[in-house]
Amino acid sequence: MQKGHSGLKVKSKIWLEIGGEPAFGNGRRRLLEAIESYGSISQAARALHLSYRKAWSHIQAMEERLGTRLVERRIGGKHGGGATLTRDARRLLEKFDKLEDGLAKIVDRKFTALFSRTL
Amino acid sequence: MQKGHSGLKVKSKIWLEIGGEPAFGNGRRRLLEAIESYGSISQAARALHLSYRKAWSHIQAMEERLGTRLVERRIGGKHGGGATLTRDARRLLEKFDKLEDGLAKIVDRKFTALFSRTL
């Protein structure tokens, strides 16, 4: 194999599973982050091109599998309802980001060591 | 969140890309491994429920993107043609396995440290 492989890159992905079923990953992270940004499940869903129903079923599945409440809905109020993330949801996001960040660095380092010059 | 999350597991996946296009990953690894086992592209394709055409196009794409020959076809001979992996292909498999193994261990360790008791 030619030296260098100048364009060759390693990619990695992590996700969490419970009982073989996906519990949390990149898509659900984006959903939680969007709920945090918009303060609303329906606006978050729209931004991610999901139906409200689909977004809601993702949230329910995550909450059920992880055994904790992740999204707090506020009902009514001056500007109508809204949604915020619970402390557990924020911690989950933070931990998942840490896990992923550390990983990407290590994968890159290992990849460089193994693949840097020749096959 | 409840302590323990007894069933919560982290999963990880790696693959190689060149110019944003997949160059090598789990599926293509299985294909090369099957060619090695069966000594034949058509038998390998059958075992993986791929058409010969599809298997061949995966091989060509890998070889082109990685810039090296991975599968050597032997034509004719006493028992008809056959295929073997090149040294570069064996090295690629070995390096990819190493990268993945090391990774899984690290991800598990980091995951345990971050998620072991509570969110």
C-alpha cells in the first residue's frame, strides 16, 4: 500500500444499549439538545424534521429504558407550555460527550500509530 | 436515575473513510475474511448473502480508495479459479482488529468510570 494514505481517516461512534436495545446515541442527544435550546418539544421536533409523535416516543423510550425522567413539561403559563431537561438529562449529555470526546482522541492516536505509513 | 443501571452497556463502532467516503469497516472486513476462509469470491459472497457483483464492487471500491490490491484472483488451475488475500489485505485486517480491540476496552473502562453508579 502506498505510504501516507493522506486521505485515510478513522471514524468512530458510540451509543448506549439496555438489553440489546438502543437507549441513547447521537440522534437522541440531538433531540435532547434541541429541547434544551428551544424550550419546547414541538419546536425541537420541527427543527430536527421529526413529528411531535416521533420525538415524544423517543423521549418515552429513553426515559423508560434509563429508568429516569429526562424531560420536564411545563403546562400552560403566560407563553403556553414548554419543556426543560431534568438534571439527569443534563448529566447524561455531559457524560456522553465526555465519553465520546475521550474516545475520538484515543482512536485518532491509535489509528496514527497503526496506519501512519504503510499497511 | 437509579443506581447501577445493571443493563446499561456502551457499544462502539469504527470505520475508515477517505474523502468522506467509507473505505473499510465491519461489512467489508467480513467480506475479506470470508474470501480468506472460502478461497473464492463467489462462495464468500454467497455466505454473506451478497450477489457476486455486489461483492466485487465492494472489493473494487476498497482497492481503489486504499490504493492497493487486496484480493488476488487465481484463474483456472486444477480446481478452477479462486481468490486469496494479499499481504496488504491481511495487514489491513490485523490493524483494524487491533484498533477495534483496543478501543472496546477503553470505551468500557471509560464508560464504567463515568456511568457506574448514577447519572
